[in-house]
Amino acid sequence: MKILENVLLKELTTMRLGGAAEYVIEVEKKEELAEAFEFIRDKNLAVYFLGEGANSLGRDEGFSGAILMNKIKGIRILEESEEGGEKYMKIEVAGGEIWDDVVKFTTGRGLTGIEAMAKIPGTAGAAPVQNIGAYGQEIAQTLETVEAYDTLIDEIVEIPKEKMNFGYRKSIFNSGETRGRYFIISITLKLKRGEIRQPFYNSLQKYLDENGISDYSPKSIYQAVAAIRAEKLPDPKEIASAGSFFKNIYVDDAEAERLEKLGVPIRRGEAGRNKVNTGYLIEAAGLVGKSFFGFKVNEKASLVLINESGKSFSDLEKAVAEIARVVKEKFGVSLEKEPVEIKEN
Ligand SMILES: Cc1cc2nc3c(=O)[nH]c(=O)nc-3n(C[C@H](O)[C@H](O)[C@H](O)COP(=O)(O)OP(=O)(O)OC[C@H]3O[C@@H](n4cnc5c(N)ncnc54)[C@H](O)[C@@H]3O)c2cc1C
């Protein structure tokens, strides 16, 4: 276990903002967690769990407390099985593994289930928190269990998928009373040997058609998704961003009807859960490519805000308020932000 003091949050987050965290505790083995929480309790510190900081925003005042980072590594094959003529493999992935390395590991073994989530930045430990997803796949579809340190009872527990209340960018780990309660140590995935099944996500199908690709093996789909993402999403190593800054929004039937009359495309869902493509709202409001206080609305993926020259979190807040104001004025819709601020729960 490593304990560092006064570490700038802008060094730990991909949006590259934020003042100093009082402590950063890096945990390399799960056995160190009891000691880490003892340190946190002894000093009566607030705590924030952090992976690669690809969905976390540092605030200007920094963080008065401890940032607990999962640096536990390892991918283990647990079992191979056959059910109804299909072959499966279960793997256990330590939370400190880089998610894209996990996708490479599985696609390299001919396993399907997470290949469309190639190149999502961040750690495996953070993946269930907002139920990461892309191009038609989300982790809820292949996740089996999570091993976590339960800070309420100071014990390591195993949580089955059924108890994680997954939704769009939502789980027990980031919502309700259980938000911030569990430090994820490792995750277990069950993946199938074989190929992703059609119908594919529209933009993926389009890329495959345009490039004459009929090989749907996990490795081939990994490469296709990686190429699509490289074309439109900023690489956090080169360009500061937190990925999609705004979430897609779900509205009831009456609101869907109102927006449709304004020309907004809506994907109708069951039980009044209708999906509004927030990217469309931003585009139709004429915000694409515009910069506000050093933060630019990305040209190729309009939900993404790029930190071009923004120096402070308060400037980001001003930029977001301006974008939200314009969208609200034009469509009467309130934008919801996806990344999480690093602050006390
Ligand atoms: C360029 C770019 C593209 C992106 N594309 C996508 C995309 O296609 N789909 C998508 O879903 N997301 C996307 N994201 C968002 C981001 O990649 C995911 O949210 C990812 O899971 C973040 O991982 P992280 O380790 O960086 O999390 P962090 O930002 O470090 O943490 C995110 C949240 O998880 C919590 N957390 C972190 N580690 C743990 C742990 N061990 N235990 C418990 N809680 C923990 C944090 O407290 C915080 O609430 C993108 C981001 C960027 C920058």
C-alpha cells in the first residue's frame, strides 16, 4: 500500500482539472484494504474511490480526504463450461486492470460479450459503477458477480448481478443509499465462445458494410470499434476530456410527443421510457464546435466536451451552464451530466 500526500487531482483525471487531494492511497492487494480503511477512519477522512479518473472531475478546491485507488492487477480464468451446446468461459478480473486490456484478453481468446466495449478508458473496477456500455453492449449483460469491500460492515462481500440494479449508466454503486458504499476489488465475467450476433448497432453495421468486413469474430469487431472510436472520440492520453459529458435522457410519453413535434428524434421504449438522443439536442442547438471558457463541444461526438484550454473547474461549470441554458431555451429539456465530481458523498 502506498500513501501519498497533496496530489493534484488534475494529474489523476482525464479532464485534467482540480486542486490537491489531501491523501492518495494506492492499494495493490485486497489484503491491504482493512489497513487502508483503518487509516481513513483513524484520521476521520472523507473517501472517494478512483480508477483512471476517466469519469471523475476534480474540483478547484481539491479534496479534503483520501482518494482510494484500486491498483490490484490480474486476470484469472475460473472455469470453462458447456451449456445448451454453447461454450462459456468465466474470468475473474482484478479492479485495477485497465478495461481495454480485459477486452483484448477476451477477444484474443475468441470470446464474445464485451468486444463492442473496446477502448472505453478506465479500470475494470469502475466498469460496473455506471454500467459502461457502447455499440449495443453493456457490462450488465456479461457481469456475474462483484467482489467488494463493504465499508458499512468492514468486510469483503460478493454481490451477485441481480442485486446491482443496473440501468442506463446506473447501478447500486453510484445511486441511492448504497452509493459509495462498496469498493470494488474484482469482477467476474461470463463470456461465450463465438461471434457477436446481428442486428448490430447502426454505426457499427455501417462501418462493417463500408469496409466490406464480414468477419464478425470478437477480434475483428474489436478492431472495427477501435477504428470507429479513434475517428470520433478524443484519446485521453492526448486530449483532455471525460468522454460523454451529458447523458442521454429518458422521458415519459407526453414529453416524447412534445419533443417529436419540435422535430427531435425519440426512440420509443416500453412503459413510457423514451430515449432522447441528447447529442441531437446539442447539435440542433448549434453548439457543435463552439468553445465556452476553454471547453469545446466536440465536432464528431457532440456529447463530449474537450478541455482545450480550460484551467479551472469553475470555468467548466460556467461552460456547462451555458450549454445547458441554450438547450433548455430551444427544447425545454434539462441536460444531465455524466461524470462524477470528486467530493464528499
Ligand atoms: C474519451 C472517453 C470515452 C469514453 N467512452 C465511454 C463509453 O463509450 N461508454 C461508457 O460507458 N463510458 C465511457 N467513458 C467514461 C469512462 O470511460 C467510464 O465511466 C469508465 O468506467 C471510467 O473508469 P475509471 O477507472 O476511469 O473511473 P473513475 O473516473 O476513476 O471512477 C468513475 C466512478 O467509479 C467509481 N469507482 C472507481 N473505481 C471504483 C472501485 N474500485 N470501486 C467502487 N467504485 C469505483 C468512482 O468513485 C466514480 O464514481 C469514456 C471516457 C472518456 C474519457
